[in-house]
Amino acid sequence: MPDFLLARRVIREAVTSGVTPCAAVEIGDAHGLVWQDAAGRLTGDASAPGASPATVFDLASLTKVLATTTLAMRLVDAAALDLAMRVADVVPDWRGTDRAEVTVADLLAHDSGLPPHAPLHRSCLAKPDFERAICSTPLTHPPRSASVYSDLGFMLLGFILERVVGAPLDRPFDGMCEAIREFGDRGTSVGTGTNAEITFHPPEEWNDRIAPTRPRPAPPGLVHDENAAALDGVAGHAGLFSTAPAVGWLARAMLRAVTGATGGPVLASREAAARFVTRVGTPGSSRALGWDTMLPSSSCGSRLSPRAFGHTGFTGTSLWIDPAAGLYFVLLTNRVYPEIRSADGVRALRRAFHDAAMTDWAFSNRVG
């Protein structure tokens, strides 16, 4: 197993320099684990538990790709969801000539014209209130004229998927994970942290292992995003909690789907997976359906291939998958604890981690 000495150094330097209290990482291929590591302590205090592969993180916007996008992709595969379906045809409150032609695909690609964010939790008490508020939010630009990353769009997408499946979003997600487990992929992660540990509602027995994102007295399992918290922790844009090995478990299934690799379950057909990780072509955008794709300025650094796709999360999380290299990269931190730090530190960490990991990987292949 490669040592990934440069990547290890990057993670430890991020902790010692105060970018994040702790971090957990995993690198793997379509068949299993290649390397994993953890650094720091859950709160940064000397008396706090040390981070490990079993540490549970608030995944923030990784929820968009691991849950919402994946469920949409599987529904398309099952012919239960049409990406060309107009939002207005399924959400009655989505009215207005400026938004009449917005589709499910537009929500996935952040092309709907909705703004990035709004503090809806301040005025909305229940899911129907959130839906009406999003539907009445003025668009910032004509649909498909530009791609603007939007939590509101993915919240609405989550509501649409719940209509399609007839259940709250966490139920089909849990069902998907159970189906993958039953297929037989138990993962090959070493030590603690299992592929079962990914959910919208972390159980209390996980509390001692959850890397906090809110100062006490907030409970450890309370999602950092306030809109998601107001939706009882289950939303299309945020809400998942997980370990690095569990994120890696789903990343392997996505990598196999995209590459056609055998040896375990896949998240969707190869055709559906390819469709969802291909750029939609919006002017000036690197967005695919749910996923982002590689640019020289991306959070994945400069050494992944042009085929790479991934996503980040506000709490300091990221996942990138590179079909050309045959690798996935999980980086989980709680960089927002005890207060939100400048994003510059985690941006630099993400790029440095991926560049270092690819350098380590290239070296191990030369000497192996």
C-alpha cells in the first residue's frame, strides 16, 4: 500500500496551522481502499478525542451528489424520472413566464436562475412553506443563460424527488444503501468506520465520534446548515453525516458505474452515470448534472485528469473521482468549528491534498 507521505504532511500541516480542528481522508480505486489517514482532534482541544477513520462528519453539500443526484440518476435509470420534465408540471406553486420552462435537469445543473441561498428557516415552519418560498423567489438571471450554484434549486429538487418516490428523501437513500450492502460490497476499509455509517439522522451512539460544526450546547448531530436543520435534517442540499470510509464506499460504486469496472455494485448503469458526469454546456460553466467537473482552478488541484468529477461541502468536505486515474479522493474536515473560518484555508488545503496525493501515487507506481 502506498505511503502517501506528501498527502499525509498536507493534512497534518492543515491541522497544526489552524485550517481545521481535524480531518479524515481516504483514497481508493474501484476495488477498495488504497490509503486512509486522519489527523487532529475533534474540537482542536488537547483533551478532545483524536480523529480516526471512524470520525463522523457533517457532509454538507456532498449530500447534493451522494443522495439527491444519485437518487435522481437511479430514478432516470428506472424510467421513473424524466430530466426534461418541467418543474411547473410537478410543483403547482412554480408559476411565472420567466420560469415556465425550467426542468429537473436545470435544477441539477444549477441552471434554473434561482439565487444561491436564502435564510428561509427564519420564516418557514414546514416543508410546504419552504417549497412556496422557493417558488416565489425572484430569479437572478434567465434560466440556462448561466450556472449559479444554488442551494434553493437542490432543496426544490429534493421535494420533487420525494413526490416521485412518495416518501421523504432519507427513506429511498437508506433503501439504496441497504440494496448495495445486500449486493455484497462490504468495502475494504481498514479498521474502524464502516460503510453502513452514512445517514441523514446520525444516531445518538455516534455522538462521541461526530466532529462538531456548531459550538455547544448544540447537539453533535445537528446539521450545520440552518435550512436543512429546519427541515428536520433531511433536505436535497444538505443533511448527510458520514465517515470517510462510507463516502469511499459510495464513491467506489460510482467509479465502477462510470468506468464499467467489475467486482462490486454500481450506483447506476454506465450510460446513466456517463450522462450525469458530462458537462451540460451552459456558457462559462463546468457543471454536469449535480456534479462539478475538472478545471485548472478546481478544488481538486491541477493533477487530476479532465475526466475528473467531484463536489465540495461548506463544512470543509470534498469528494473527487477520476475515471482516468481509476481513483477516488475523500477529504472530510470540520473547518467551520467553533466558528466559520475564511474559506481560503480550506480551498488551499483541498488543492494541496489532491496535488500531493497524485504526486505520491505517481511515485509509488514508478518504484512499485
